Amino acid sequence: MPFIGEFSPPGDKSVSHRLVLMSLVAQGQMLVQGLSDCEDLKTSLKIFKSLGGRVEPEAQGLRFYGLEGKWPPPENLELMCDNSGTTIRLLMGLLAGRKGKYILDGDPQLRRRPMERVAEPLRLMGAKIETSSGKPPVVIEGQELMGIEYKLSEASAQLKSAVLLAGLSAQGPTTVSEPHPSRDHTERLIGYFGGQIEVQNQTMTVQPSDLRLRKFFLTPGDPSSAAFFLIAAAIIPGSRVTAQNLLLSRGRSGFLRVLDRMGAMVSLTMVSDTPEPTGDVTVTYNGPLVATDIPAEDIPSLIDEIPILALAATQAQGRTVFHQVDELRVKETDRLMGIRHQLGALGARLNSEGDDLIIDGPTSFILPESLDSGSDHRLAMTLSVALKAAGAPQVPILGRQSIVISYPSFDQHLAKLWHPVA
């Protein structure tokens, strides 16, 4: 009962967020195709409009109009970020140096997520930011900022992005260094839109800059979404799946390198390299996978794919270790606990030691009466694939409706690619 076929994953969520929010502080207009249609991105679009941005639907996409430097100075403007951690953290950097007073809030899940690690470097730049015991709501009063040199203790694309976005409106250069590479969409888009930015290894320096939108932007496909079906192909005999127009930046394709090490057959065809590397990726079942070790420096490039990679590890020969995955504890849920409990309910042999996730395979699936995703969209999709692999798609998954947060077309693609009769 394999996965077979081709599909076009939705537009990349991380790129889409940055594209929308950076358009606010840019000049000109731009036609965008393939923008993510997930719930989180709708939140960023809503805030774009609340801050005075204009977007108009056209036959071939969405046309964005930048504010051309005419930043509105609202008083006590409340911006609801719903469930989107990316939206609120990018906004903290974007708004810290802009006139006005802003209150950033969210739903109960977002209100549990830490914000102080973003607020800390912004305060060093002169930002006036208050959090609620380190969490949302976050109150920002726009101030004149000064550039700083800041070293991240751990790689974080959202934290790095917030500081770089603040640096666009600061006095003097702003430099951010990170211990390991993380996704680099913010740096790429700043440069693509004419901002002054220099990147040397894991150190980025941005100068105060005005941004100008390009005439056209095609959003690459989201690898974090495509991973569910590509990894399904690696673990289910007879499968062969191709994801088209997929984002292939090194900071986002770590899961493909892990699959290759585990013995899956992975082939790539590059299509473009500007502003992001994109191409077509095919994964073909190549026999049972073998376990591998995933060091801490690899984690930022596959952090969102760990749930589905953990499923792959349950079917691999030997012990797979994901090192230093404590970041999973502060996602929409405690994702590390969710992986352990729910894959454990399917018969997986896994545990955590400190911040490491350890999985021994292969697993013979057992079928519980139900599973509970905790309304974590990535865990819900992982469990959906797991039940297909176990031949038991009828087992209910509590909280499965959360899938629309990142991948509204997931079930459509699942039906297209799943072939119950080989």
C-alpha cells in the first residue's frame, strides 16, 4: 500500500511570513504567486492590513503595495497573532524601531510560548518592550534603535530574524552571529529587496536600509510540508513520491540529508537559485532504513521535520539519536513529549535522556483505540502517515483539525498519493 505520484507542496510558510511582513516597510509593489495558504500566514496577512498595508487579489496571484516609508503611528494598536509564533517574533523586531505603541497577543497556546529571548537583544538596541512573565502579551513602544553585535547562544532563525529586521531601522550596523547555521530566508530577502547585508559563514551584518519590492515573486514549496510524503515514501515498500518546486536551501533540507544517510533513494533536480534554491525532489523506497546519529549542529536545519523523521527512525534498523532537541519543548506544544507518548502508543521504543531523543528500531506497530496530537499540526500529520504505514487509517486522531494551521491541502494530497491497492 504505497505512496506514489507527484505533488506541489504549498508555498513555504517561513518565506511567506517574511515576504508579507517585510513588504510593510518596503517601497513599490510586487505580484506574488504561490503564497502559503495556511492559517498562520492568514494571521500575518491580517496584521499586514491592520498596519496599513494593501494587498489586492489578481488572476495570477496577490499584489502587495509597500507603505513607502509612510509608517502609521497608531496608539495602543492591538495586533492578534493567534497561534503564530513566527508572526509575533518577527513583528517584535520589525516594530521595535517604528513609531507607535503596539500590543502583540495571541491564543492560549501562543500565550505559553517564550518571548524574552527575542526581547533581550532588542532591549540592548534600545527597544522598549514588556512581556507578561516572559510570554505574550508583548507591549512595544517604538524607539530609536542603535545597532549592536549579538551572539546567539543557540541557532534560532526567528531570533536572528527579529534582530536583523530591527537593524534595518537602527543607527549603525547590526551584527548577529549564531553557533550553527539556521534557515536564512530573512538574510536572502533583505538582500533581494535591496537591503545592505553581508553574510560570512554564521555572521550577518545589516546596515540601516530602505527596501524595494521586486515586480514578481514565486514562492517556493514548503519542505516542512513536503517532508511528510517524501519520508512516507522512504519507509513504505513500493513508494515513489516527487515534490515539485521545493525550497532546497541548506538550512531547510537537513531532513533530505538524513534520509540519504539512512539509505533512502533521494534524487534532486535544481530549477532555480534566486532568491532561494528550488527544484524537484524524488524519494523512492530503497529497502529498510538504517539508524543514524543526528548531531546538535544539524537540528536547526530539520527542527520542524523531527516528528516525521522520528517516525522514520521507528522503522530503521538500530538506534537513532536526535541530539539537543530541547527547542521542541517550546513549540505549539511540548512536541518532544508528544512524540514520545504518541509514537510510543503505536509501539515505538523511544525515550529522552536530557535533551536527546533516542529511538530504537524497527518497530512493529500496535493499534491503540485512538491517538492524541494535542492539537499540534505537525504531530497530527505524522500520526496520519503512521496510521497509513500501519494499515489502520481508521484510528481516530484527536486534535487532527489543527493540520490547517500549516497545511490546509494535506488531506487532498494524502488522498492523491496514497494507493491502498498496490
